[in-house]
Amino acid sequence: MFWRSHVPRPAAGREYILTLTCTDGPGLVHAVTGYLMKFGANIMASQQFDDRLTGKFFMRVHFDAMGAPVTLEELRHGFEEVSQAHAMEFALVDVATPTRTLIMVSKFGHCLNDLLFRARVGTLNIDIAGIVSNHQDYESLAASYEIPYHHIPVTADTKPAAEAALLDLIDTENVDLIVLARYMQVLSGSASRALSGRAINIHHSFLPSFKGAKPYHQAHERGVKLIGATAHYINDDLDEGPIIEQDVVRVDHYFDPEELVAAGRDVETQVLSRAVKWHCERRVFPNDGRTVVFR
């Protein structure tokens, strides 16, 4: 069993997160808070956004129901009437429940190591169902965490079968989130569509200017002054999915190529971990090719 240090978390059935999206209109906040008041719920945090360009309304409510003997299913069932009245798409989850996660990696392990450590110490509320790789480099690392390791080689000829095996694993393990932690294989359009909204990728922000195996060496040759990283949901277009988080770090002429690589790895791990955390905390909402992120 994956070991995790003791980090205080809400008891199951005590705290919940409600997220919703709908067409903007009057009375939406009142409808939501009025429903929660019926259960004596205490709203701990509430965030909302009205996108005037798209006419969409987004809302995230973190509340506790310690004063009412109510179950998650009862809360969901009861909110159906509110959602139908306002044509809302909504989700209601227990804060204590970890997100079932599959991590994918190739040859670069810095993001994988970072996610494993954060999960171990409890700063990411994820339940790692397994690690998938097209190489065997991190099999011993997975074993040290007692996490299943799935070696799925990929070639041009075996790619359809490899993706079928991946999708089957995701279904079998009831995976909710897939993290491409420097997984260096391009997923097909059909696989990307199957994982839409639940697969997060990380890449250096040099793309598309610096493509290939050594982008930081190319950046050094061009004398860049900023390097960065972008975490985004995958879609049919390579590295053009909805962006969740980005960050940069300033560099200068003192940095040699290896120092640029080290700085790039640091910013990649930070950006990816924030994106995973926000996704698991239900802070990210798709919005016509973009995202709304309640931090």
C-alpha cells in the first residue's frame, strides 16, 4: 500500500466541494446558497466568475455539513432540482476523497519524482493507481513506493495496441486523472478525445520555437533571458490544449546549458504540481478552449 505521512484532512462526509457551470443569469448564487442553507451547511469558501464574452457563469463552493446528518448522494440528488431549473452542469465531491491518478513518464523523471514525493507527504490529495512508461527506467522507483509499474512499449507499428492497453488500464483501475509527467509520446487524436478534460501535460514554454530533444541547449544558443513551463489539458492539437498554469524564471549569460536544464526542470515540476493540485481541488473549469482557475 502506498505510504503517506500523517497530514490532517477533513473526515469523510464532513466537507464537500460543489462546482457548476451554466448560462449566466439572475438568482444563481441565491439558488445555490439557498439550497445549502436547507442542510445548515457552513460555506467555508465561495468563488464565482461571470464571463461576459461567453455568457457563462462558473462557481465553486467549499462547505461543511457537520450540522446535518446528510450523505453525499442525498446532497447530489437534492441539488438536481436546482441544476435543472437553471440548466447547470455540476459536480459535488467529498473533499476527503483522493483523486485516482495514473502517472505517465518516459526518460525524464524529475516531474515523476516530485509528484511521488508530494503525494507521500500529503500535499497532493491523490491516490496513485500506477505508473505507465514506454521505458523501464523508473521501475525500481515505483517499487520503492509500492506502486504498480506498467511498461507499455510504443513503436509506430504497436502504437494502436499500446493506446488500447493504456485506455483499458485506465478503465480497469477507475482512473480519474492522467498526468503526462514528461511522457514523450504523442497520443493519437482518438486517445486524446477519450481522455479529454482529465489528462494534464507539461512542456517547456519554448515550444514551438525550440523543438526536439534538447530545447534548453537551443535556448542557450539563442541567448534567452526567460525560460518557463506550461501545464495544460491535452487535446487533438499537440501542446495546444486549454492552459491551466504557466510560470517563468529569469536566466542570463552566466547560465550554461546544463544550468538552464536544471532551472527548467525546477519550473516544470512546480507548474505541473500546481496544475494537478488545482484540478484535484476542483478549481479548474473548461471555458471554450481556455480555462477558469479559482486559486
